[in-house]
Amino acid sequence: MIPNISTIELCKLASGDNIALQVYKFIGRQPGKKTYIQANLHGAEIVGNAVIYQLIEFLSNLDESQINGEIWLVPVCNPLGVNQRSHFFSTGRFNSYDGKNWNRIFWDYEKECEDLEKFAKSQIDNKPEAIRQNYLDKILAAWQEEIFALQEPSSLEISKQYRIKLQSLCLDANYVIDIHSSSNQAIDYTFCFQDRENSAPYLLLEYAILFDEYDGDAFDEAFLKPWLALERELKKLGKDIRFDVESWTLELGSGMLMNPDSIDKGFKGIINYLTYKNILQLDEPAIAGKVNLVERDKIISYYAPTGGMIQARLPLGTKAIAGDRLYQLLSFNKQQQPPEVIDICAETSGIVFDISTNNCVNQGEYVLDILEL
């Protein structure tokens, strides 16, 4: 099938050039749920674009009857961030104009919904489908205030203008997948929200980091957090509902790299997940992979105790036992003494989860993460 391709203008530069998004919409023969998938929200995290390219190729070879509902794909979803450079290095994690993290700017309806308890009480006798539609209508009505502000003569700052264009694409979705990478170098994993653990194995990634606390400003959080809040309110009233609404951030490999293994894992996991959700009708059924669900506080970060050069560091994915050497720090001094080699050992057992790209560190700078198991 041929996707519907649309272009959405984001902003006009002083040079007269326009910055835009391109959206690929695969619409099945049968109406159904909407899936929204984007990549490259942080400028250096490019691997998701290759995943989306493979998805476009795969879906283009399907018949309309093999898709229920809609699948929207947005590669290079932050062109402003993608084009940021510092010497040879891609940056784009922070907006160069105001310093804000591109993934901490999004609109969280829960923070604005002052009558959630009242709304939940008004829905207590409704079926889940009706409650979802009524709440979605409420979210979209509040969202109009954001759009109105954009149209005022005073307008809005660039981060708010950007979020309005991007979030407008997914507010009515059922499933959101935001593809990222480590800003450094990392294994492949996903973030998982509480009460959505049952779906995690279908993404076919070995590790899922469970959210415990979140402020709602990240893209995946801003989408799902209002629905989790409504579920909690309804549960207080004795109505235990899990809406079929999910949000995932896939962390695939390392920044500035197109790792073939990470691309393959991301692509296969998304296809399997969409099959599990009955969005795709394929010959092969979805399978549940083996996933390690790990609390977020089990990630232990190691920082350089002094300045120097990192050497003999354990590779990604290595299992370390408490007391094992994680890395050596070659430390120089200006005290008429020879350089010193310092062994840094693991405080607890776990796997090397994430490592810094730069092997030259000042005191207190990040070196690696250990994931306790």
C-alpha cells in the first residue's frame, strides 16, 4: 500500500528557509486504533530514523486489509535539533536558543485538569470506550487553548510552537512509540510505565526500566500521564479500568551511530508489538520475549573521583561482580609526581548498562552506569 505523505511546517528561519516535518500515514481498510511512532527528538539520536525507514518499506508491501486502523510515522521529528553541530559532533539534546532539553518541554494535561475527580465520578456508570472518548474530548478541548495562544499577536516561544505542532499529531493516538538512543553508548532497552508491564515483552527487548516517578514533561510521559491519572481516580471509586492506551520510549544503541543490531531489534520489536495489538494482521503471530523488568533506582551511575583518562573499561553488557574492576583512571598531576593509575571497582553486582563516549574526564564527570540485577 502507498502511504499518505504530508508535510507540516514548523518554523521559518531568518534566512527565509522553512523547517518542516514529514508524516507517513498508513491507513488500513478497517477503521481501528491509531499508532504514532517518531524518531530523533534529540538531535544526535539518529538510529530511529533507520527503524522508521524499514517500517515504511515493510508497511508499503502490505495490503490495506493487513492493517487495522492507522499507523503514523515521523522520522527526523526534530529538524532543529538534528542540524545542531559542535565541531565534528552532533548535539541537539538542548535547544541552542533557550537551553531547554528538547524532551522536557511537552504539554501534560494532568497538570491542568483541576476537576479530574469530578469528571471520574460523572463517568462511573459508563463503559470504558465511552469514558475514553469523553476524556479524549476533554483533553482536545483544553488543547485548543494552546493553539489559540499560538495565533495571538504575541505568539509563543519556539519550544512551545514546536511542541504544539508535534503533540497535535499524537493526542488522539492509542499507542505512542518514541525512539531514542543513549547520548553516550548503551545497550538496547525500553522505558515502561507502571500498569503497562504486560505489553513490555512484546517489544522483544531484553531490559525494561520501570518508571516510578515522572514529571510529565517528556514526550512519552505527557501522552500517557493523564490516562494513568484517570485510571487512579476511577480505581478510588471502585472502577478498575486499564485503557488500551500505551506509551513507550525505545532506547536503541548509541548517539551519532546507526548500529545495525539496534536497528534490527527496534524494527522487529515494533512489528511484533503492532501484531500483538492487532494493528497488523500477519501470518506469524506475536510472541512474548523474555524481558527483565528493572526499577529505575537500580541504575547506579559512576562518576570520576578525579580527573584523568579512562582505560581498561569493561565493555557494554559485561556482567560485573561487586569488587570487580570496572575501569582504570590514568590520572596526571602538577605536583612533580609521576602519573597514577587508579582502579575503580564495582560497589554492587550488575551489568555495564551505559558508558561515556569521551574517555577524557574531569573530576565528577560521568563514566558509566551499572544496572543492578
